[in-house]
Amino acid sequence: MASTQPRDLILVTGGTGFLGAHCILTCLLAGYRVRTTIRSLSRKADVRSMLLTSGALKATNIDLDDEHVLSFAVADLLKDAGWAEAAKDCSYVLHVASPFPPGAPKHEDDLIIPAREGTLRVLRAARDARTVKRVVVTSSFAAIGYGVYPPNGKPYDETLWTDITSSHVGAYHKSKTLAERAAWDFVEKEGRGLELSVVNPVGIFGPVLGKDFATSVVLVQRALNGAMPGCPDLQFGIIDVRDVADLHLVAMTHPAAKGERFLAVAPPCMTVKEICLALRERMGDQAKGAPTRSIPNLMLRIIALWDPAVARLLPELGMRKVLTNAKAKRLLGWEPKWSNVDAVVATGESLIKFGLVKI
């Protein structure tokens, strides 16, 4: 049960998002007061609904209508207005929000500039508030593991940075890399004592709380809907959204997290086929639409000639990566509570609960 005496005020950016809502929930359950940014006050009800949907608040006395406990600030990462008010009197900031266009950008700067400038807006507001001790920025494995390979067969870890000069690195990976680089540079040169920690999640799965969820969740949604003709030979890291939120909270206050970045992953990585097989095994008939046959790489390469979305996948076809969360375990005592399979299945079950798949 949460403390009856709320503690510090935490700013969580992007409260309507998949990870943002889970971060709010984690902070509230830990006894913190939360202020979250939304782009319109009309979304307040959506945030409260997502938090209640989790069921985690049932055994607490947390009142989501009490603005001393949960409050809202209107702010847009693409605009300066509202950020000073959002950060006022906050002790910590979890910068979770990230601008993401509905489709592929016409130019990579359409994604890179908003990601970088949005991060800097939040950091300036946190610094100028004078009360903020530390900012935790949500980056991504996209800023670690593309266009670069670990030396001597070692696993991918936080010492690596995506090579944005590589022809195989797309706009999204560049945007996350450049935004994180900008955050570290800002704190070093202009932070005036502001502390920074960074969390770099892999593909985020786990229980959705409504219609707003991570892009990675779409894979499970399409599999359950029977909308995938087969399984491309792709593999990626997986982490449960609840574990990512928990890592943000630990990184927010742990002394050893200052000035560090942490890879959030529940090893081992899984292929698309392994994900589909796990859904079928754990969910039975509810997952009968999940494919199990493989799509030949040659077929995907042919489709890629006229489908840009498929073309972006080609560099990762057949790739096998080993990732480690050893740093977070060693420095913070953090480790995932949910396995990669648990996260995938929780995704599927919650999508069905909300009627977001056709069964």
C-alpha cells in the first residue's frame, strides 16, 4: 500500500503514453506525488482511466481526483510554452515522452529535430526550476546497438553507441542517438549541477492500459489478428513495461545511477517465430491466428523493392544479438521481474481484454 504521506513531486512527461502511464502508476504506488504533461486537458480522463484499468490501485487509498496526488500540465515537446510551469516545484523528472510521427518521415530531420529539441526543452525546464535533483531520460537500445558490433563477441551493453554514419541506420535510430547525445552534452556544459540518468529499453511489451501503446505491441496485435502471413527472420530484445517503469524509479534516486545509462532488457532476445510460438503455447485458441511458418529472406528482399517499410527491415534479417542487463543488476540491484515470454503473453492477454484484437 502506498504511503499516506505523499513525498516528492515527480514530473512524468507524456502521461497518455504506454510507458508514461506505467511510470505514473509506479511512482504513485511508491508514495510519490505526480504531475504529468499532456498536450490537451481533454486527455486527463484518459490518463486516470488507464491508471484505474491496471487494477494496481484497488488496495490503496490513492485518490486520482486529488490534484495534490495527481496533477496535469499542458506542454508540447515541439513548443516552449508550458514547460517551466510543468517543472515547477518538482524534485525529479522522468522524461518518457518522445515525438513520433504516424508514418515514415519525409526527411529524417522531421524525426531527429523534434526528438533532440524536445529533450533539451525538458532539461532546460528542469535546470531552471532549481528544485529538480535528477532527470531520467528514456532513450532506447536504438541508441546503442545499430551500425556497431561489440568487440571480441561480447554482448551489447551501455558502452556502445549506434553509429549514425552507417548506411544501415535509419531516422528513428539516429533520432534516439542524437537526442541522448544532446542530453549528455547539455548536462555537462549547461546543467549547473543537474543530474542525469538514462534508461535504454529494447522492445517494450507487457500489459496495455488502453488504446495507447508502444509500436512494438503492434507485432503481438497483428499476430493475434492473423494479419501476419508468416514470420520474418527478425530477432530483438524484449522487456516488460512494468520493469522499465521500475528501472526509471530506481535510476531516479539511486546514488550509483548518477551520470549512467542502463540497458533495459530481459534476455535472451527472441525471434518473431519464437514470439508467435510462445503466444500459441500460453494462450491456446486465443492465439491460433499467430503464424508459425517462416517467410524466406529472399521473398522479403523482393517485396522490399517497392515497400519502404519492408526495406527498412533488411539490414536486421538473420541478425542474432546477445544483450546484457548486468550493469543495472550490479550498480542498482535491479533485474526484471517478468521474463520475455511473460511480457509477450501479458501483451496478448491485455489486448484481448480491451477488445483490441479480433478473436
